[in-house]
Amino acid sequence: NENLTNNLLFECSSDEPYFGKGECTETISWIINVNGELVLSGTGDIPNYHAGMIPPWYNARLQIKKILISPEATSIGDYAFVDCERLLEAKVPNSVTKIGDYAFAGCMDLANITLGNNVAVVGDYAFMSCFDLSTITILNNSIDIGKDAIYERSYVCCNTDSSAHIYAKQNDLKYFLLDCNIVKKPTQTTISYGDSIILHADMNEALPSGWTVKWTADNG
């Protein structure tokens, strides 16, 4: 069975050392391995949590540095990864269609994250207080983004005239247009990352790692 094989490959061996493990639904299991990776295996929704029902990995959250979500998970519930303060990296697979309220709130060390083509909903305050979040890449051009979902100092990486682009402009967020060849600020400054161009950047603040400033000929 192809699906069964994929799930088995995604899971950690049971004899490896770990910080915690268990099941969050009948179809999704989890383990925090010795490398600080929270691995969620299986199919279906990662459930919603709240103050009266915290995520099962919450007490070990400070051990979590990376989150790996099964390619067959369909949503990330409310408060799922809240206060994982030392989280550095999270991979959201294309199978996920929704990220719940406060899902990554308080993940203060998270530097960047990419939301796949099928993420259609980002809940309220989903990335609130993610103080190190330099970039959030949103590939779906039609997405519903909730109230204060994105940390105010993050760059929103998206396509021109997409829902994310409109959201960034309406909420006075910095944004980076993935489909632009050249964009210039009124100061005749072009800010680039790789082969793409950033728009709406504040020259008075530090840029994320790997981004450079290129002055046009008009500036001498």
C-alpha cells in the first residue's frame, strides 16, 4: 500500500531516544526526537486546542527546534504550536488547507515559513509575536488571512494583486513580490533577494539575511 509505505517512512523508529511521543488523534501520532524535531505522522486534521486542552507536546515545547508535518495532514488547528519559543523551522506541506487561530503564535525564533499552494485560510493571530519571522511566503493567490495574523515586521512574499498582496497593503506590512522582474522605490533603490525584487522596503531598518541593496544608475 503506497500510502502506508509513505507514512512508515515518515515516522521515527520507536527505539530512538525521544523527549515525548503519543497520539493527538486516532490517525495522527507525534514524537519529539533527540534532535528537537516534532514529527507528526498520519492523515487528517491536527486538532484545535485551547486553554482547557493544551497540545500534547506543550510541556516539551522548549525542546522543539523543527516541525515536520505529514504530507497527508489536512489542517493545523488553533494553538497547535503556540509558544514553541525555540522553533527555528517548520515545513507546511501542500496537503494543508487551513492554519488555525494562534497556531504559531509566540514562536519567537521562527525565521521564515512557506505556506503551500493549498493553504486557503490563515486564522486570526496565527503568527502573532513571531519576533524573528523575517519572511512568510504565501503561494496561494486566493487566501483568507485573519486579523493580525502576520507579525508586523515580517515581509510578506507573494504574487502581485494576490489576496496576500492586498492584505499586506491594507495592513501596512512590507511585501516582496515574487513575480516581479524589477520594482523601484521613489528613492531609485532596488532591493533584491536572489533573482526577485523586493517592493515596499524600509531603508532605515536591517534587511533579512541574504537580501542585498542595489542602487540604480540614477543614484550615481
